[in-house]
Amino acid sequence: MSESKADWHKYPSEKPKEVDEYLVTVNCGFFNVTSTSTWKNGHFTDYENEPGKIGSIIAWAEMPEPY
């Protein structure tokens, strides 16, 4: 059996270099969730560019190969 492993990068000390979709770990207060977000123009568009969005990104990883 083959497994996909994500290499997580601490955010914001490490940032993606290319515009793309990434896995992100988001701190939502009492727990962390993993979601996807697009890195564009120096920020993750789904979390840092939407007013009223709760949560902050604490880590990111490149997307794994699809099933």
C-alpha cells in the first residue's frame, strides 16, 4: 500500500513561492481543521482576504497526488 505524506510548513515564517492550491491547517479557536486554499498575490485568498472569516492559517503543504 502506498501512502501520501504531507510536508507541512509553518506559516507565516514559510510561504509558498507559486500561485497554486494548497492544503492549509487553520486554527479555529478550540481546534485545528485542514482545508484547501489558493496562494495568490502573497496571501491565502480563502482566509486572509475575506472580511469576517474566522480562523488563521498556522501551516501549509503542497497538495498530494489525487487518488
